[in-house]
Amino acid sequence: MTPYDKIFENNQRWAEEQLRSDPDYFTRLSQSQQPDFLYIGCSDSRVPANQIMGLAPGAVFVHRNVANLVNNVDLNVMAVINYGVRQLDVKHIIVCGHYGCGGVQAAMQPKDLGILNPWLRNIRDVYRFHKQELDGIQDKAQRFDRLVELNVLEQSINIIKTAAVQKSFLARGYPTVHSWVFDMRNGIIKDLKLDFEQTLHNIQELYDLTKD
């Protein structure tokens, strides 16, 4: 049996196991989704959103791309944020990076990477914003880890700049934006403790989109 064919066998076994433990599982799952969480993470195959959060299908609305970027001209991620906030009423938006991220590592290299250049420039801009701090870290591995963290924080700020998030928080008191990093070396999620309300207050001097 090929690895591809094995997937269908695994799927059949999984579906049967779900029905054995809960005969109404798929009936409920097919009716609607009401997730509390919107998760924006890296496409890395080693960081599955639901599994690392310990949550079942239906609990997390997920968007993933290379290096968990939130680019305001990326219609894909902007559509996910708008749908999650305005249609699904998510209460929390999480940007989750991970140590050892290949996208962040590639952005640290001074070389032409072809079509990846415009995408990775977003991370190189993060480095430029925090150059003094990063250049002060002598250990390359520690500098790499810190850029992963700073990239997550900057992408979280990009979410807070959106009208959907600002207007929803003003009207309803949610969603709140969180910044996480997953450590594949031990399986633990690190909360970077983003002060959402203070960050929102600070950036609204220039990015206040709450008025029609």
C-alpha cells in the first residue's frame, strides 16, 4: 500500500472510531462551526494547530502560510481575518510561529531566493525594525530564535491594524490578539504576552479605522 492509499485507510479507521465513541459526532460537526479561536500559523508540517492546542475539529479556524505572515495585501489572510471576526465571531486571534522556522531562517540569508524574495522581505523588514537588538545577540541560534519571536509580534500588530479587529473590539470587547511560539524541541507553546489593549491604543494614533 502506498503512503497515499494509506491515508484513506487511516481516514476510514478514524471515522469509525469517532462514531464508536460518539454516534452523533459527524451530525453535529456538519451543522455549523462556532470556533472561539482563529489561528494563524506557519505551513510547516510539524506544527498542526489543533493537535498542539489539544482541541478537536470545529474549535479552531485555521490559516497557515510560510512563516505565519500577515501581509495587508495578501487577500487570503485578510479574507480569513474578516470572515473569522465578522462572521464566526472568534474571541481570540492567535499568531503562532515556531522556533526553527525555515522561512525566518531563509530571510536571514543575504541571497536571492527568486519568487520567495517579496514574501520573505516582510521578515527582513522585521529584522530592519529591530536591527539594533538582533545585531547585539552574538549567538546565531539565539538571534534566530529572537527573530522568530519578533516576527510573531509584528504580525500580531498587523492584525491589530485591521478595521475588522478594531471595530469588533470597540463594539463587543473582542477579539483579543495573542502572540505564541511553538517549541518543537519540547512541544511547549510559549506565550509572548502581547499587551493587546495597550498595543491597540498605541497604534491607533496612526491606524485608527473605527470610524465609518
